[in-house]
Amino acid sequence: MAFVEDFTPIPLEDTNLFKPIRVGDCMLRNRIVMPPLTRMRAHYPGNIPNRFWARKYYDQRSKSPGTMIITEGAFISPQAGGYDNAPGVWSSEQMTEWKSIFKKVHENGSYIWPQLWALGRAAYPEVLKRDGLRFDSASDGIYMDTEMESKAKNCKNLQHGLTKVEIKQYIKDYIHAAKNCMSSGADGIELHAANGYLINQFIDPISNKRKDEYGGSIENRARFILEIVDDLVQEVGSEHVGIRFSPYGTFGTMSGGENPTIMAQYCYIIGKLEERAQKGKRLAYIHLVEPRVTNPFLTEGQGAYSEGSNDFIYSIWKGNIIRAGNFALHPEIVEELVKDERTLIAYGRYFISNPDLVTRVAKGLPLNRYERDKFYVMSEEGYTDYPTYTEALSLGWSNA
């Protein structure tokens, strides 16, 4: 481990990044958000948050009071899953561990919002087959890539376009998961509608080839997400619901900015959310992945889309906006973005390697490098062993 080289920090404690802001029922002391960061440390079987490490991991990153933590994606049901070591939020065993995590974050004076996740065609079909589950997506047979198609055919679990009855069941599963989270002490939930997963598969014309009221037109492709939002708001309150989109994302073979109509799709959805907001049902926030990060598995700077911007949202949505995407190494950009009073900034990979990230950003301190090869390893290494700045200095790390 070492500090990031060729990076000049800028202290941001005197900028709007450290101005309080209300998100839902939470009064944040800063506008730094820890976004969803898949870590693959959950126990199998059962998709149970890690009993030994997860509480410590979230504890470390919530030490600065008033900070907002959005958890790693958590499956809403077994059918929504397909990865053995990602956590869920559907069972009592899972929620026992989550309660402990929520309690620790609250003891630190911070806030925690679980992200609700359904994989769709990004799941491993052979894992679903083993567990007697379908390989779901918006449409039959429109695979993410040839490798996934081959896996599905080899295990005889072909990609299945959801029926209307199954769509309604997914919505019920979202409601069940959200109510589990809220009754266990969460401050709200984030709906994962980004990065090529199930909801995104309904939104995007590449993956949605349906001929019914859930496919075809922009309005129809928005129907699934808006139905989920409406039912979630009814059950847990709009102030407890956030949503994440990746308008320019190409991960999971989504359209990205190269499709000239994709912005119209997102403008329509966000416009409908603003319509609901003006009728008293404003979501806590909308969370956007920046076009500078079109694929989360690429390193910083790779795959950036330079011909579009998320600035479009400000003319439509009048609530809180979280922006995520390669900001840790660009404090000069953050300083400008937070001049808008509704903007929060999500720091992803460097929140993994810097448990005291809030302090470092405030003071303009060096950042720990992350170890990419340990992001998804079932180990405490690369999870809870990153030092704070003070600890790094005591270990002999150099600022030079």
C-alpha cells in the first residue's frame, strides 16, 4: 500500500462540499457520499452480509458524523440474484446482520441507505440454474454477450423475458426488501436502475425488445421503473427513496451516449419523477453516474464519453442530485460542481482505500492507492485493512 502518486490534493473544507444539506430525513454535515461498492464478501449459502468483517467495514467509513453511506447492492429476492457472495435483504438472517451494521453507522452519527439490486441478464445463469431459478431479463434471448449466451445454453437456462405476472412479483419483492430495510433501521433505500442491471435492461432499447406495454416506445420502456417507484413511495414514503441512473453507461452492453435517443429516454423518466415531486412526492435524490465512467471495471480515465454531460438534469429535476464518477482525483471539478446548492458528490473506489476519506478531502491530504485485485476477494485484506492517514504516517508512508 502507498499514497497515490502524481496527485496534488486541494483542501475543500471551505467549499459547499462541507455545507450541511438535508436528504430525506437526514441532515448531512457534508455532501460527500459513499456510493454503492460491490465487495463480494457475503456468506454463501444465504447471501448473508459478512458476520466478521462487514460491520467493521461500514463502521470505518462512517466515522465522520453526518456522512451519507449508500451500501453495496443487495438482492431483493433469490430470483433477483445470481452471485453467491453479494448480500441480500429478503431474509431474517440477512437482516440480523444489516441491523447490526445500521446500528453501528448510527452510533457514529452517520446515515445509511441500502441499495436494492436485481441482476437480470447480468446474473450467472448456471448459478440460477443450480438454485432452480430463471435467467431473467426484459426480453427473451437478448443476451449481454456471446459468453453469457454460451453459459445459458450450456446449463440449459435460457434468457427469459419477464411475463406481466412476473413483473408484478418483482415489484412486490422491491417493496418487501424496502420495508425490511426500513424496519431494520435504514434511513432510506436506493433503487438501482443503472449499470446494465434489470431495471436498466427495461429502460434500454438494446436489451428491451418487448412488444407489449413495457417495450417499444420511450414511455413504455419507462413503465417498469415508474411502477416500482410509485409503489415504493406509497409503502415507505418518497423521502426514503433515492434512485441511481447511468445515462451514458455502456457496462452490460447498454446504449451509452452513442445512441442519440438515450437522453430523451432519461429526460422523460426524470421529468415524470419531477411531475410526481411537484404533487408532493419528491424523491430524496437522483444519483447519476458521470459520462467519464461508462464502465465501472475500467480504470480512471478509460472509456470516458466526452460528448455529453449530466448537467441536463438540472433543468428538469429540482431536488437533490448526487454525481458519481472519478471525482477523488479531481478536487478542482468538485469545487465547481458543489457551487450548485443541490449537488452532492459520490466518491467510490477511493472510499474503499481511504476509510477516513471525508477528513482527507476536507484537509487536502494524500490518498491511499486502492488494490483493484482485492476488490472482490473473500478476504479481510483489501476490505478493512486500509489505514487512516494518521495510521499511514505511523507506518512510515511518505508524503513526498
